[in-house]
Amino acid sequence: MSRENENKYILVQLLGIAFLCSAGIWVKLSSVGPINQGFYRMLLTLIMMFPFTFKSLKGITKRQFVMSFLAGVCLGGDVLFWNLSLMKTSVANSALLVNLTVFIVSPISFFLFKEKIRKEFVIGSVIGFIGVVIVIFASASGHGQSSIYGNLLAMLASVSYSGYVLFVYKVRDHLNNNAVVLISTLGAMIFLFGTMVPTEGIQIPPNTKEWLIIVGYAICTQILGQGLVSMCLGKLNATLVTVISLIGIGISSIYAYIIFGESLLMMEIVGMVITIIGVFVAKKSSQG
């Protein structure tokens, strides 16, 4: 790839990350319950995607549908725990902790798919674990805008997203990407609806402002954010993609500081830096 094309994809990737990182802002801006927000995100995405992607479902097998649907259930769990975590912890902490997926996916891939785990991954895992412990215990001091409970919810979001990655891994080589996205979005929507009704009930956005927030949430995170990031998959090398994805943690922190005035304790910042180093080392080894 020429330097000009590489620079173009870097800009596209950065733009996609910037849109994805706005998720926490939309969630905190809305007065609608966090699970309801996740449900509307999936519903609106389905409505907007279906006319353009329904043809990709032609010829799909039962197994492919089930695997993609289960991926969506895991995605729904990710959105559920992620949105709930934002009610209890800072946007920056939540963005950091949901980036721990690599520490879950790689060991499971080793057992299920016999993929090799490198020495660098173990080193990165140890570094990342130390950083996460610092972040969690810094939150326990009670002087910041985070809590252990909120941080644990963010970690559960990372576990759920790991399930999504693993299920997609099983079908991605045999099924059109549009079909995977469509079916997984359906699975996520149904899961979120099932958890929303007994906990929050069905909440209708009360005014135009709230609807605009929900629509903005769906478009920025699901369509623009995920769409632009997906466009760059396979176009940039793994190390570069890893670095760019970690920049998202900083972008989330900047958004939260400007819009909500969220600040971090010094020990939280130290823990975040250590965790980011660990994630980078682990991702680089698992993708190299």
C-alpha cells in the first residue's frame, strides 16, 4: 500500500474511533434508562440497515444463523453492562476496562482453536493486570468520579464482548459480513428487550431532544463508528491498528472532561497508563 493510501486509512480509522468513543457521552446525556438506550440503538440500526443488507441473508444455514444470533446476545450483554457502568463510573475508566477483551479472547482461542500464546502476551497480561488493580483500588478511595461497582460492570462488558468476538470468529469466513451484523444486531436487540422489560420497563423518549440523542447514539456508534472502523480492517497492519484503537481511551477522557467535567485521580491515571501498555503488548503479540 502506498504512503498516501495508508495515511487515508489512518484518518478513516481515527475518525471511526472518534465516533465510537462518543458512546459514553450519548448514554450519559439521555434521561432514558441505559438498557432502553441500548435497545433503541439496536432497533434503529436494524431499521436503517435492513433495506440495504437483507439480500445478504440469502442462502444462510441454520448453524450460521444460530452462531450469529448468539454473537448478538453477547453483544447485547456488552451494551447492557457498558451502559450500566457509565452510570457508576467515569467514561475514561469504562473505556479503558472494556478494552481488556484481548486478555479473554486469546486464552479461550488457545483452548478452543489451538492458537499459540506468545511470551509477550503473558508479559502484557501481567502488566495490564497490575494497571487494572491500581485503577480499581484508586476508585475505592471514594475521592474520584468512579466506583469499584462501575468498574466491575465495565469489565463484565469486556467479557461479554469477548463472547461476541469468538462467535463471529466461527462464522466470519463462511458468511457475508452484512448478514453477521444484521443477525447479531437482531440478537442484541432481543436480549436487551428481555432484560429491559423486567428492570426498567419500556420507556418512550419523552420529547424531540431525547429522540435526537437516541438517534445520534445509534448513528455515531453503530453506523459511522463501527462502519468506518470496519472499512479499515485488513488495510492497516496489526500494530498500527492496535495503537490507534488505544488512542480511543484518551479521546473518551477528553470528551468526558469537556462535556461533563469528569476528572481522574492521579493513581487512576497511573493505572490507566500501565494498563494501556499491557494491552498494547498483549494485542501486538496476539496479532503479530
